[in-house]
Amino acid sequence: MNRREFLKGSVAMAGAAAAVPCVAQTAPAPAAPTSAEGGDPSVPLLASAPMLQNPAPTSMGVAFAVSAMANGFVEYSTSPDLKDAVTVKCGGFRVTDMNDKVMLVRLTGLKPATKYYYRIGADRISYKGGYKMKNLGPERDPRIYSFTTAGEGAEAHFCVCNDTHVKWASFGLVVDKIAELKPTLAVWNGDACNTQETIESQIEIFLNPQVSRKDYAAEIPFCLAPGNHDQRGLANRHLERVFMFRQPEERSARDWDLGRNFAFRLGDIAMIGLDTGEDKPDRRDVFAGLFSNEPYRVAQTQWLKEALERPDIQKAPFIVAFCHIPLFDDRPWANPGGICDNGGGKYKHDFALWEKSCAEMWGPLLKQHHVQLLIAAHEHEYRYDAPTAERPWAQIVGGGPLLNEKLNRFQTVIDGRVEGGELKVAVHDVHHNRIVGSFTYKSRV
Ligand SMILES: [Fe+2]
């Protein structure tokens, strides 16, 4: 068949099709509006309570989930009625971070040790192309929340949780205990995650947990000192889409990629956050060459040295450091400083292949600068390592998330506060609602 005949035949077939008498057909159900069209207007756009992230003396992050394409914002003020509120949109300069999952809003230029009130909202956006965008109007969470920035004048009171591992029963007890203790801020000391392959699962962990206290972080901001599990899975390679990196002004340009480290004053306490990263070497076959934790830890060493030399940190009466993997362990097979690679006993230790462990790199700096306490996690078993002459900093290892009384395993919330010129730390076992350890530290200055 030549082309002309084919075209003639096609026309004839089209005519034949047109000649078929109409029969009654059920009209297809109209397709549900997609997120690009602004989503289903009957579904609230705001899909979670706000989560305060990365508290600092002059900044605060606010994250929340949305159900459709949205452009989120935060309205904040020092006045409880939001008088003269400032509105900050999601994202940074140039274009906003319009998307259909998570709104990340950074409040900057704040005053230290100051109480702010805020409300979240988002514009519903119909996006059908670069020139086919429509703002369908704002939806606001009617609740007004508050937070207090960190700084030397802030109340020196923190709480720590760790190894929550998406175990909702434990996590529910954790957030209830933190709400009861009412700290200025909390530190999530790693392993919030298991292995997360989707952003939806991260949203569930941080923004929409399956607990009754869904606004657990709406007034108590969380710092994140990540654990090894917080790096695992495709989605966790970009955890910053749900738990944003800290503000760049907190560090030098050289350290631009150290977005999880923190060093700031919370009243009389200097809070130091470190990221021990994966607990296995970058060269492990299962990692396929896709991790760079070894240079990451080296870079943090220089950062830590300079952070500890800062005048505001130096003059702090108390310095408390936080990292997921313990920097000290009297059992050599148990993760001494983030370099364990025994594969559950299958592999021999091969420390010689590592330049230096976290313990070797960071431990002496903690000693040199008279850090009183390191709070770690990772082993799912509460433990206290009293200071020694050689290692003058104490170490508390928090427990979680499953209960195993034979192994001294329970979920902890560690409470630290300055009272009467001393740092008082209480370790709460939230499974049994009891205090299992109380420690007091004297001023270092
Ligand atoms: Fe863990």
C-alpha cells in the first residue's frame, strides 16, 4: 500500500467509525484534581502542625506538610496577637520553594532569648506551567504558637531523645515527657529514622507522627544530631527536604556543608552538636562507594576546634556536646567512636584502615576545653560513664526504643538544666516513668 492509498483507507475507516450509531454510555467520572491544579479544595492544604527546627540565638526554622501544591509562609511577631507580624515565605531568594509536600520557612534576624508568636499558612497554587500559575488563596492554621530563641539570656534547659526508630508507642511517651518537662529546646540525638526510601515516610516521622501529641515540636524546637540510620535509604540522602540544614551564618564559608553541626549558647550552657555519621566505613561493599563520612568527620574536627575556641563558648559555665555514636566505650567491640565495623561479629576490626576515629579526633578537644558532658546514643541501652582523670568528660548514653529489662533497655529522655549555678541532669526512663540517673556538674569557669 502506497502512502496515498493508506491515507484514503484511513479516511474511510474514520468515516466507518463515525457511522456507528451512538449507544448510551456511562460518562467517565471526572478525574480528581491533581496537585498541579491545586488539589482537592475539600482537603485542608495544611497537612501537619508546624515543627520548629534548628533553634539558634537569631534564627528558627519552621517546617510543615501540605496536601497539594502550595507556597507556605509563617507570620510572626513578638506580640501574642501577631500585631505587626512579619510574613516570611518558604525557600530563599529569587523563587520561593513552592511544592506539594513540605514547606520549609527560615526565620532570620531574630533577637536572642526572645519570645516570638507565630502562625503557619500556605497559598494554594494551581500550577499548569511557567505561565499558567494561579494563586487560589491562603489557608491558615488558626492556632498561634510561640517559641523562645536561644542565646546567653535564654533559660538553660534542654531535653534529649534518641533512637526513636519510628516506634510510635515509645515516641508517644517521649514527646509526652518532653512536653511535661517544658525545655527551651530539645535535641534529637539521632536515629529518628530506620531506612527511609520516600519523602512521605520522612514526613510521617518528623511532621506527622502517629502519636496523639502531633504538635510536639510546635513550641519546643528540635536540634538534630543525626544517627547512622538518618543517612540510610534513598530519601535520607536528602533529609534536608524535611529537616532543613542549619542557617549558613552559623558557620564559616569553609564549613558550608556542615549543616548539621551547631554551637550556640542556651543560657549558661554551650550546646555543641556533632554528626558521627555512619557506623561503618565508607568502603563497605554494601555502601557502593556512595558515602563520604570519613572526610566529613575530619572536617568537623576543625570546626569543633574553632567552635570551642569561640569567646561565647569559652566563657560558658557548662559545655555539653551531643553526638549519636558514643565517643567512649570500655567494650572495644562496641562502636568506639564511630569506627566499629564488626558486622555483628562477622568482621574483624580494621581500625588501621581509618586515619583516626571520632574519639581520637574529638575526645582530646573535649578534654582540652573542659567540656563536662557528652550525651550520646546508638546502643539502645542506657549507660553512664563517669569521668576519669584521662577522660575528664562524663558520657551519658541514652536508651531506646524497645523495652528489654534484662538488658537495661528502655527509652530515655535526658533532661538538663542549670539551677543554683550547677548543671543538673536527670535521665528519665519513659517506659516506666521513673528517673534512673541524676548527675550534677560544677561550673567550668
Ligand atoms: Fe539506633
